[in-house]
Amino acid sequence: MADSENDTEQTEIVVLPCSGLDKEAGSASRELALLLSDRGARIVCPVLYERSPKRYEKDLGAGRLVVIDGCKTGCASKLAAERGLKTARKLTVTEAAKQQGVEAGKDPRLGSALRDLLPELVEEILATGLVKAEGAEGALFQETVSYQEFGIDKFVFRVPTSGYFFNENDCWARVDGPRARVGVSDYVQQSASDMVFFEPPALGAEVSIFDEVGSLETTKTALDIISPVSGKVVAINSEVVEAPDLINENPYERGWAVELELTDFGSDRELLMDSAEYFEYLKRKAEGEHEALYGK
Amino acid sequence: MQADEKPIEAGVNEVETKEERPSKVGVLSCSGESEAEGTIARNAVRLVIEKYRPGMVVTLCLPLYLAGDGGEREFARKVPVIAVDGCEKACARKATEKYSGEVESWIDIRDLLKQWGVTDKLSRSHPGKLEDELAEKVAQEIVHRINTLIQEGKVAVDNL
Amino acid sequence: MSKDKVYIIPCSGIGKPTASVGRNAAYRVVDDMRPDTCDTLCLGLLTLRDEEAVSKVRDSKVITIEGCAKDCARKNVEVSGKTPDISHRVHDFLKEHRDLKPESVLDVGEGGRKLTDIIATRLAEEADELAGK
């Protein structure tokens, strides 16, 4: 049963900053995009996008668009409008700075006054609900997950339609703001059988992408959870420690294993598959294995 | 369709719900701790799930109607249910009717044993060859009921 | 008389090898090790709120043994108005005996059988204590 993806369910953001090289506000626009990228956003280079729009087709379809103009010239907004992109949020640096009593200068180097405002602007963008942020209003990882499925022989495998990133070890990271939860996919729990033990990593452990971040033992086999992201272990799912079969029951939501404070998601993201990519990858993999066992 | 035919192969496809019909059948055994027939019921259901109709059958632990988070009560509303009971108390059938919905088909193991002329004393805790054979026979009966549901169009199955 | 018996009530788990272990352990106690002092009953009867079954658990000492964290046996006993005297999960025993993983639902295998015996021994000892022996 396929659930269709729609905007309201997308938690990813895609940032289109202006490329203003001759003004401080342009530098601020770029820096703001980088700060959002640290929180999981994808960046679209406006110059490359202008030259080669196909390059960002997939990215632009994967999340909600935030456009950042350095100044009222609005180059990024105009580019978005020309390309018919649906913009979820627009911000003009000079206007936002003015509201805080800060004037952007002519020197293109980013000064301290404007630099100091940027974290606040990041939070403002996050607070508009484009990317969930931890806070008094609500906790992370609360959005409803929808799934798509495919069947092969007697098995049906599920993959979330958005918000998850996968490595080729069939482990996932569910990114929400500055954090990610990590677990194993439905494919793993079905292949490996009933989970009987979960050995978590130490709290506070620093983990790099592709490091082992916990191990599982089932009635059939033992396997490591290979982290799709880099970060610090800030939480362990005690429910799964107590009842590892929760992973079999609910591998993508209640069956999360470890929560990490992300340190470099912008770079990690380049090495991961999103939900759509993983779905296709898994189909090919499952078909290949089926063919190897049973022939065509 | 014979009850011991090979299970239907689904192949690689996108799982879709055909019209309004579910693509799975629910088979629910009683918990049957007290009676040997309860053990036979449970083992028969496992045989259907693992061997005769893998991928087509969903089941449920009966006590989850009370102990679960409520989602279990949708069971009989989502799939046609065959209840398999070990004795006249009919816990599987009655609990499903009470908490979830009507069952499509009901198997009373004791009734079957009478029909088959089984008079031996059976063991609940040390099932032997006879208990295993009876579990296989009950499994065949369950498969026959599943096939009937398919023929009646109550279950959507690819490649039928 | 039901009041004299200690009831060992396993969950009805049909989907997990650990549930099979729990069920088999309960049977080992009530049918082999302590047939005079212990008994079991169908959890489904508690789910149905069968009067006779509810009365038995209310009037007796009860030990529950669970195949997973859903704790069906304990919860169905509690709904009947009785808090189990002792509650166990097979997984807790498995943590102490990691080499005795059960293999499958229908056949728990050699490791599963050994685990069953370990659990049954503990249940029998606890039943003795509850029975005042």
C-alpha cells in the first residue's frame, strides 16, 4: 500500500541563498545557509542551479524551500520565481537585521554584529515548523510516519516515505533538527528474525558515520548497528534494551536504538540514501537475493 | 482447490489493496493452556502461517484484546477471521466477537476429533506423534477454510 | 480446591520462540514437577472474563511468565482483580543465559529446552514458597 508524500508531511528543508559576493548581507545569507545545513537542511547553489537546474531537481522535491536573500534586490527569490519553485519561507537578511537594530555593511566580509544575529535567525526559521526543534512546545520525532511497501514472495518490506536516511547496511537515521535517531530497517528485522539482545553504546560516546553504534543479537544471528550519521550519543532507548523484540514489532518508530546529537549532517548526508533512493535500492537488493536463491 | 496445494506465490509487486478486499486472512487460535486440544489448535495455526500459507495469514495473541493498546480490536474489522478453538468454551471465537467483530469461520477442534474418531487421551505438555499428526490435519482444515474465503471473494489474492 | 493451588500462567504468545519457552516451562512445573500443588489455566478465559477462571486467580497465588514485554499474562490477571504474586519475563532469564537462545516457535531447540528447564526450576521453587512449603 503506497502512501503519497505531501508537503505537510515533509520535515526536510532545502535552502536557496543568494550568492551576494559584494555585500556583507550576501555573506550573511551564505553563512545562514551553512548554519541551517548543520541542522539538516540541503543547500542549493544559486549559480549552479541557474546553469544546471536538473542538478537540484531531486533535492528541491525532497523538502520545503527556504529562500534567503541578502538584500532587497531579491536575487534568490527571483530565481525561485523564474523556476516556478514553491517557496515555504522567505527571509531578507538586511530587513531581518534592521529589525534588530543592525545595519549590514558594504564590506563583504561578515562582521560580528551581523554574525551574532544569525543563530537567532536560524531558530526563527526552525520555529516556523519547517524543521522540528526540541523545545517546550513539543518534542522531537513526533511527526507521523507514513510508509511505502513492496512485496517479494511471502515478504512485504516497508520503508518510510520521508524524514529518514539510510546507509547500505540497512540502518537508518531519522533526522529532526539537531538530532537523529538511529535504528535498523524493516528488512533487517525480517531477515535477522526475533531480536533477543541489544547492547547499546556508552552514553556520551562520539560516533563517526559508519561506526558501530550498538549491537543486536537475534535467535539466528548477531549484527552491528552501523551509524548513518556522526554525532554524540545522547540517549539510548531503554524500552529496546528491556524488550529488543520491539525492533521486530516497530523497527522505524518505537524500535529506535540510539539518539545522537548531530555533528556533521551536512557532510554525512552526501553519503546516504533518502527514503526514495533506499526504497529502490532495497527492491533491487531483495530481488537479487530472491533470484540467487530461487532463480528467475 | 485442494487444501494441500502449494501456497500462492506473490512475486515482486507493489502491495495494493484490491478494491475493498483485504489481501490477508486472520487465523486466531485460543490460548489453550489447559487442554491438549488447545496445544493442537496453536500448533496448527503455526503450521498454516509457516508452511501452508506463508505471507497470507496474520494472527494475534488472544489476550492482547485486553492487554494491548487497542489496535488489536481492529483485527476482525480489517481481515476475515477464522477462529480455532480447543474446547467448547470457544475463547477465540467469543473474544473476537466481543472485542472485535464477527468471525467468518469457526473451527472447534473437539468436534473435528469426534468426526475423525479420535478417542485417545492427548497430552497438552508433551505432544507426540499423534498430536503432531492431528495438528497437521487441523492445519489442512484451516487451509481449506482459507481457500473457501478466497473463492467467496472475501480475500484478494494475486495470481489466483 | 483452587485456593490450594498455585497458578502458573504463561502468556499465549503464538509468534515468539520466547513465548513457547515460557509456556513449556509452565507445563513442566504443573504437569511434571509440581502436579499436586500447581496448575495453569487458559489466559483466554481471563480475557473473556470467565467467572470461574477469574475466581480461581483471585483466590489463589499466581505466578505469570511472559514471552515478551507486552506482559499479557500479568495484565489479564490484573484485569481480573488480582496482582500476580510473582511476574517473570523469559527475556530476563535469557539475559543470564545468552547461549540458550530458543530457535523457533514450534521447536525451541536444545538451547530453548535447557532454558525451559532453568525457568521451570525457578518457578517450581517459587511456587513452593508461595504454597508455604
